[in-house]
Amino acid sequence: MLRLKIKFTRKRIVIIVVAAVAVAIVAGAVLQRGRNKSKKSEDSIRTAKVRETEFTSTIDVTGHLEAADVQKVQFRGTGAITDVLVKVGDKVEKGQLLATIDDTSQRRSLLRAEQELEKQRATASEKELELLELDLQIAKNNMEYTKALANFAGEVTEVNIHVGDYTEAAKTLDLMQIVDKSYLKAYVEVDEMDVRNLHEGMEVYLNFDSLPNEPVRAVVHYIPFLGTYNSSSGIGIKKVELRIPDPPAGIFPGYSFSSTIESKSSTKYLLVQSSAIKSQRGKSYISKKNADGSISRIEVSVRYLGEGLSQVLSGDIKAGDEYVLNSSSSKGGFGVGTGSDMGGAPPEGGGRPPF
């Protein structure tokens, strides 16, 4: 009985010792696993640096040329054509007489008005004289309306009237055409995001099919104050006027062109990956990694640029700061949500901003 008791006691001690060792091993494994998990959690934090860059903006435009000015010649009086003084190809000066209509009735009215004024000048009251002078001015105006004059210096490109034709005041607009070709112009539509990169006087080079491999120099002449909303695209546009001050031979009004306008923007951009930006209650935040390894949540104002990048408009963050792309760490006393990575780190600089 004694031996059996001893054997049993030894067996229980062995079992207890083995159990204790097993517990120690399990405890050690659990502790190591916790350490490994903690280390792995720290290693899983992916970061990138805030980049500052100045983009070169390119604007693609197309359009067609127009003459500096075009006059559709018309008479302000009614009557038969009595003289046509120019032909197609003639150069004319501002104010030059182009054609006339029968002025018999108008001359008669003018003479009568002059005569009546002279007759009444000595006896008429001040008001009566004023009326007579107005009648005389109307008669003079009607005489001028029998003449067609050039509004500016240019070239005659159309003559569609002949002596004996009848014209009515302000109704026939294609009697004759005068074109000013001292410069050529075009209007191109530039959207609200690109127009800020243009300025008046800026050089632009236009490409024409009629002049292959010979870009033509133009300048941005006028940027209007008012824009127009484009309902199909949902953005505003401005019709910018381009001018070719010295048109080369081979291009004419009506010819089409294309151009890529390059402009270095003076605005510097702070760029971060859009996936790092988190929103909460209408505000945007980014997780900045501090020098000591801790993480701070920074409130920022951003503008999405496309292609996975956003511009930081305001907030306590600057170029070179390190920010968290995605992590489940709770350093700094708050949870950092995990976001999808939409691409590599922002570029060092150059290239067009992906507006």
C-alpha cells in the first residue's frame, strides 16, 4: 500500500510539473505572438510625403479665323443705283465713296429747307427757327443716305450691284462687302479651370493644315470679364480672342486651326494622395506622422484634382511632412481608418495638373 501511494504521489507531481511547463510555454507563445502582432501593426503603417510642385498647364483649343472687320455695305436711303465706283479687289480708305443712288428727291428737300430757313430768319421766333434748323438737318441727313461709304480701310471682296438696280433702305445687306485684313482673329472657348493660366499679350502658336510644320504666331488679345455656363459639361467657359498681328501668306478668314497653349502656373500645389484624406461630419482630415513616430489628425481643406491626387488648400501641413496612407494604428489617441490606395506617391513636379 505504501509503495502504491508513493508511486501515485510521484505520478501526480510529474503531471503537475508537465502542466506547469506547458502553461509557461503557451504563455510565452501568446506573449511573443502579441509582440509580433504589435510589431507587425507598426510595420503596416504606410506613409508618403507631402509634395510641393508647380505645374505646367497645357490647354488644347481649336477654332477658325475671322477677318479683323467685315462691312456688309448697305444704303440708308431708297432708290435706284446711279453709280458703282469700286470693283472686287480694290483697296479702299475709310470714308471713301463706294456707290450712290438717285438723290433727286433728297436734293429738292434740302434746297427747300435752306430756302425756308433764310426766308424766316428775320421774322420767326426762336422756337420757329429751331424747328426750321432741324428740318434742314434732316434734309442734309437724307442726302447723305444716298451714298454708300467705307467704314474702314480694307479690300473690296464682293460687289453684287449694278447701275439701275433698286435698293430699299437698310433691307439689302449683300450689295457689297469690304474686309479689313490688317490682322486676323479667332475666338476660342477656354474652360474656367484653364482660363486663369492665360493673360493678355501671351504668345500662342497655331497649327494650320494649309501650312504644315509652320506654326503661326498669335497673341491672347482679350479675355472677357463675363463667362458663359455650359450646361452639357457643367462648367463655365470664356470666349478668348486670339489675334494674328501679321498674317503670313497662305492663311485666310475661314481657315481652321488647332493649338496647344502652354503656361507655367504661378500657383504652387501641395499634393497628397486622395486615399489618405478622411471625412467626418463634413470636415476633412489627414493623419500626419510626427518626428517621434506618433500620429496627429490634422484638419485640412482640400480640392480633388483627379488621378488619385488632391491639393491641400489649408491646414497645418507643409511640403516634406509625412502622412499616413492607411493604417489601423491608434497612436495619438484616435483610430485611423483604412482607405484604398489610389496610386503611388505624388510626383516631384512638372506635368499638367489633372484637373
